[in-house]
Amino acid sequence: MADQRQAHEKQAEREKQAVPKQARRRPKLTGRAAVLALVVCALVAALAYPMRQFIAQRSQIAQQRAAQQQAQQQVDELRRERARWEDPAYVEAQARQRLHYGFPGDVPFNSVLPTPTATASPSAQQQAAAQPWYQSLLGSLDSADSADRTTQPGR
């Protein structure tokens, strides 16, 4: 019994000296967590370059597909244009329109639209409308006389 008592006292003394579980703190970073973090970082570093290459190649593939579709549309348009040029009526219409050709007996003509003068600005027209007719007549005679002097340097 004495042995039991001594063992019991030693146990009680150990409990007094022992820190409660709540007071004991475990370290935040254990050895296992550190190894796991190192492995994850190594995987990320090892996969970063291939992933970047994969994404770049996917974008190049998308660009090439878009270029292919555009080229196919252009080929289709050129085929339609070629089919139009194989029609004799279309060729005749284009010759008349672009080259001003005509059949024997036809009288082709071109109408030429007059070009607007650069000197007739809206403000000049408004000023001319505000003046009496005789002043605008004298002004036009003066401008014609000065233009005649500049075109004939021998005078």
C-alpha cells in the first residue's frame, strides 16, 4: 500500500506540474505541413511554364481558325464573282458601265456634273444678299478686272 500511495502522490505531483491541454500550444507549422507546402510549391513551379505555353497555343489556334474562316469567306466571294463574270449579260453590262462601250448604232454619252466653286462660301453668299444689287455688280466687275490683270502679266 505504501507503494500505491507513493505512486499516487507522484501521479498527483505530475498532474500539478503538467500544463493543462488548453494551455499547451502546438506549433502552427509542423514538419508535415512544411513538407506539404514545399511539395505544392514545387508542383506549381513545375506546371507554371507548361500551362502558360498551353494557353498561348490555344490562343494561336483560335487566331488561326479565325484567319481560316476569313480566307474561306474570301474564296467563296471570289467564286461568286467568277460565276458572275461567266455570264455574258454581266460582262456586257460591265463593259458598258466601266469602259463606256456601246453596240454599233448606239450613241453613248456621259453627263458631267458641274463642280461647285470653292470661292462661293455661305458667308459670301449671305454678304452678297445683304448688299444692294448695284454694289454686288460693281464688286464682281472689280474682281474680274483684278483676275484679268493677274492672268496677263504683259500689261
